Amino acid sequence: MASGAPDSPLAYASPRGRGVLLASVLGSGMAFLDGTAVNVALPAMGRELQTDLSGLQWAVDAYLLTLGSLVLTGGALGDTWGQRRVFLLGLVAFTATSVLCGLAPSAWTLALFRAAQGLGAALLVPASLALLRTSFVEADRQRAISAWAGLSGVTSAVGPLLGGWLVDAGSWRLVFFLNVPLAALTAWVTLRHVPDVAPSQEARRVDFAGSVTAALGLGGVIYALIEGPSHGWHPPTIVAGVGGTLLLAAFIVLEKRQRHPMLPLSLFRSRTFSGTNLTTLVVYFALGGATFLVVLALQQQLGYSALGAGAALLPITLLLLALSPVVGRLVGRFGARPLMVAGPLLAGLGLALLTRLQHGGSYVATVLPGVIVLGLGLALTVGPLTAMVLGAVGDEYAGIASGVNNAVARIAGLLAVALLPLLGGLAGDMGTDFLAGTRRALWVSAGLCAVGALCSLLTIPRETGRSRAGSPPAASRPAGAPPREQHASPPAHGHASPRSARRSGGAPPQ
């Protein structure tokens, strides 16, 4: 913010308003682009760092572990310390750790730096969207969020292509170094345009005990799931798994007793909220694990370049972007339930079609059909899912509900990368049997999508008109929900608000 600039809310069409939107998109886009670009760089990392499948799993999961377990804490810190301050802090942390990732000399140091990078992203991602809520006048907030959702989809589409090009043209390390100039531009725009809005005294407190317990618990479980199958179930691995499970149980008990929990368990009294998050868990598990393995198989087994592997999955994001307005209208006309049943079923069919991956098979015959059907299924699922999560609770809980759903999606990907290779019979092996194991894992993922469709069928209420789209009956809202927070997290940590979700179909999965 320029010196002496007022802190009053901005209009969307004003120059400073456009600057706030640009800062928000650049900040969240760095995290989204990094997450998608790294996937196509994994085989190059594996070759240079001489690591097996478990090392590549850690390169992805270390980042998702800290991001997924701390994103709610990051949102609360923004409410407490001020969104611009936390945004800039997250930007500095994310950039510094990106440089360390690019300089990593080994797989384990890369995993350590990726975990630190996820911590920066846990500050950056929720604050980037919260800036829109605190900076704009109320009448322009939904417009700004809709623009953010669409532009975030563009970063998701660019990520695999840019990452693949950087790997093929230079090195996988350039994927991380790219964040330095992007961060410099983001910081300049933020300091020049984003107002420094003081946090409210009523902002929610930070649940540090819950954050640490969740992170350590998930870390122990993920360590056991990755290291056990790859390197044997030695005592440290068993202790980590058992200890992590006990810590996750302690986390639930702790959250029940906290006056200001990071995960308000009372929200799950809503059958719609619980069911939609369960659908999120299984569908994003299937998607995250399948794309992790497919990108590896395309490069390691089928001879695709990094750029080619990134481009192979591009139709998914393009379909999400192109069909978002259509899906938004369908939600308004038919309600979310039919789409959230049909969408996961189509996504599962797409994953089943991807089991046709084979040596010597052409892209058009063996990859493209599955990618198109998967993209259609996700397009039908993502927007309605967003609307239902936020519509299942009162408007005053929209920020918390969105943060919880975003954390569920991140943790689903975290668990998938650790567990799905095990379910496919892959234990650190990327040899001749990797393609067969990937096919088995894809069948598991397809079955999980069917489970997601069943969850939607059983838990989402029938809706017949626009007035009810994304807005479940009041009876489904949680009784005894936590006290209203005047400055809770924004109505989307990676998702659009209910109104913008109905209009645009929601942001694509990151």
C-alpha cells in the first residue's frame, strides 16, 4: 500500500481494486502452479537425486502434509494478525523455501524443504483469498471472488505445461526458482495496492495445540504408509504409525474441549456437511493418487517427455473451465444432488478408461478418452460440491466450512500419494511392474469415485429449483454450532463462495 493511502474498502473497478485482485491471484497462483508443476518434474527429480518411489512420494506429501494440516491455522492467523501482514509473511516464507527446494542436494533435504514450503503456502493460500473479503466493498466481493476462481483455473492449466517445459529445457530446479520473480512482482503489487486493514478484536484465536497435534499425527501415519512398504516395517516405522494414530485420536478429543477449535466438530452434525466432505475425501483421494501415478507412468514407462506428460492431462482443466458456467446453471435448475451423483460416477469411468495405458499405445486411443471422461465428471462435481459445503451451514460459518473442506481435499491428496501405490502393489518399485501396479491403483480409484457418488446420494437433500441450489434445508444445519465469528476466514480457501459457485461452477481442484 502506498504511504498514506486510506484503509477504506475499495471498488472492484478501481485501479487499486484491480491491484488487490492481481496480488491475490499471483499469491495463490504461486502455490497452485507449484503444486501442479512439481508433479511433472518428479521423474527428473528421481533420476538426479537417485531416489525411489518413496522419495518421490515424500517430495509431494511433505508439502501437502504441512499445507493440509496448517491451512486452517493460517486462516486464523490472518484473522488475528491482519490479512496483508500474513499474506506477505507467507509470501516470504514460500519464496525462501522454494529457493531451498531448488538447491536441495538429496531427496531427504528436498522433502524437508518441501514441508517448510507447505508451511508458507498454509499462510499464503487462505490470506490470498481473504484479501478480497477485507479489501473490497461488500457489493463487489462476489465479483472479485468469481474472477479469482476463474484466474486460479488458468494457473492450474499452465502449471503442468510450464513445469514440463522448464524440466525439458533446463532442470527441475527451475520449477522452484521461478517463484522468485513471481514473488517479487507479488510483493510490489501488494505493498502498492492492498490496504492494511486492522484485524477485529473479535477475530478468532489460534488453536496452536490442535495444529501441532494434527501435523504430528498425520506425519506419523504418512511416514509409516510410505516407509513401511518400501523399506520394511522396522520398529521406528511402527512407532511412527501407532504414535501418529494416537495423536490423531488425541486431536479429536482436544478439539472437543477447545473453546476456539481449529476444526469445529459441531459442523459435522449436519448430515449434508459431513456427507459432502466425505465425498470430497474419496473423490480427491482418487484424483490425487491417480494423477500422481499416471504422470509417472507416462514418463517412466511410456516415454513421454515432461512437457508431453503435462499436456496429456490438460483437457481436464480445460473442461473444468469451459463447463463451469453450464454446470452453474444446471445446479440452479436441478439442484446439486443429481450432478454430485453423476459426476463422481463419470470420473470413476474416466479412471477406469485410463487402465488402458499400455506400451506402444497412442495418446488418442489409450489416454485421451479417459482424460476427457474424467474431466467431464470433475466438471459436474467440483462446483456443486463447493456450493453444498458452504450451503450446509449458515453464512456466518462459510469461512470455517470452506477452510475445512479445503483441508479435507489437501489431506485426501496427501493420503492418496502415500496409500494408493501400496493398494496398487507398488512398494518403492518403478520398474517393469510399475505400469501394471498403476492400472490396479486406477481401478481402486474408480471404485472410490463410485463410493463418492453413493455418499452424495445418501446425504445430499433433494433440490428442485434455483432458490434451493446450494442451500440445504435449515434443519440440516448444525445445532450448537460455534459462536458466530464476525471476521472468520474468507468464504473460500481454494473454492468459490456459494453465490459465485452457482454462477461459475466453482474453482477447479488444486
